[in-house]
Amino acid sequence: MRANDVLGSRAFSLLGLGECMVELCADVPLGVAHVLRRSYGGDVLNSLIAAARLGGRCGFISRVGNDPFGAAMRQSWSDEGIDVSHSPLVPGDNGVYFISVDDAGDREFSYRRKDSPASHLAASELSESYIASSEMLLLSGITQALSASARESTLVAAQIAKRHGVKVAFDPNYRSRLWATQGGLNAARDAMRELAPFVDWLLPSHPADTVLLSDHASELPIDDFAGSAESLQGFSALCPQVALKVGARGCRLHTPIASTHVDGVKAAKVIDSTGAGDLWNGSFLIAVIRGETPVNAATAAHHLAASKLAYRGAIPPLSLYGSSR
């Protein structure tokens, strides 16, 4: 047990359901890159790693292709302290994404994930006892968008969690190109609303996820911080507890007790924002699980997420976390 792990009697503090892909990163535009650095990334897995590095007991529910990358990825997650007993190696090629980041921090992505093993997640393969063994379950709109069976698996996992008193966190993480093959924006809205009754913490971003609330919301200017207050109202109608991430402006929190704004932290250096929101989710949730107030949990998450911006790729170096493990 890590020094900071002071969690309850359940076997796990945080489980997550989702997909992790091979990451190939370049320092120059992809079309002219001669060298690509291999790593991995996936929104839920990124959050789990943050939580594990902060002392949480975490596990990943997924399917991993037995291509040349699969076994090494699983070993890397295990080395991070992530339980992979429910992320089996199965026939197939893992999803891959290519990313380049310029000097201004602007990103270029190219994805190859169609028919990935994780897109075949099936509700029938979920372990009720495994989900019941955790304090909290993290779910994502990206997982919902992988396929009809992945969307069903997300919903069924949330229902299992509720039956066993496991808290559920959900980041809508809307990606229009990914949802385009699964019914588009209306399908994404329906998927969020069908899951909402089972969610304890909703973790959207403004303005990216505000479009899920209404067509009018999509017209808000990107820099409209005042609009995020309206966005918070919309999300709080779906879930009693909301942490609305607003980039450098921090976050807006809503609980049954109060709504408040928690200022962001100015990043000392910005190279790549990939995975910063996921890291925020993981560090915020592990602090809440431990009994920190949402304001204190958000403040700590702001500091870590701001520090992550100085590093390329979805997973920052372990040194970012100092003496946390």
C-alpha cells in the first residue's frame, strides 16, 4: 500500500471503463516527421494513472489487442499500479493516434481506431463483483461513442455501480468526429441523459461539452466565461454534483450545498495540453474519495493539470507528482 493510500475498506478506490490507444508523437508536423515517440493514452486510463500516482488503488476495465503493442501497454499500466485483471489481451489491433504539437502548443491529431478491441466492449462481459469492489467508477462519453455495445456497457456498468453503492463519475468528453459514426450530436445528448440518473459527479468541460445541453449553447463564444455559468446550470439540472472545467479560468463547482468558482493556476510553461483534463479528473476524484472538500480537491487538481502542460504526450513524467508515491 502506498503511503498516501488512506481509503476505505473496498478493494479499489477508482475503477474506469474505456479504451487506451498507442500514442505516436512528433515534434514537427506529422507529414514531415521522421521520428515518432511511442507511448499510450486514453481519457479514462490517463485519469486512472493520475489517481494511482497519488496513492489510489485503481483498476481498468477494457479490451486490449494482442498486436505487438498490447502486452507492453498492459505491463506499463501494471507498473503504474493499475490492476489489469479486467483488461484482457484479445485478438485484434489496438487503436493508434498520431499527434504533433507546435511551439505554440497547437495540436494535430490523426486517429486509427475503427473496430478496435475496446470498441467490442460488451455488457455481458462486465464483472458485477469487480465493479462492486470499488469506491467509485469513472465513465466517459468517448467510451460511449466507440460503438453501440460500448455505449450499452457504459450504461450497464453505471447501473451495477448504483446497485452496490459505488459512486459514479462521468466526463462527457464530446468528440464530434467520433460520434459522427454513432448518430451524431443527438445521439451524444441521448447517451449523456440516459446515464445521468446514475451519475454522482459530472465532469464536463466548457465550451466543448456545452453543446450537449442545447443547440443554443453551441452559439456561446469560446471565451465567454459568463456563459459557463449558464452551462453549469444546465449540467446541474442533470446531476447533483458538477465540476465544470473552464480551462485556464479554473472550474465552476455545483453541489447541493452551493455553487462556486475555483480560480485556475497559471501554467509556467505550455507545450502540450493533451491529457491535462484527464489528469485533472483523476486527481480531483481521488481527493474527493479521500474526503477532501470539492474546493480543495479542485485547487489541487488545478496545480497538477497546470504543471502537466509543460510536457508532451498524454502521460507526464512521474516527477510531476513529487513525493506523492
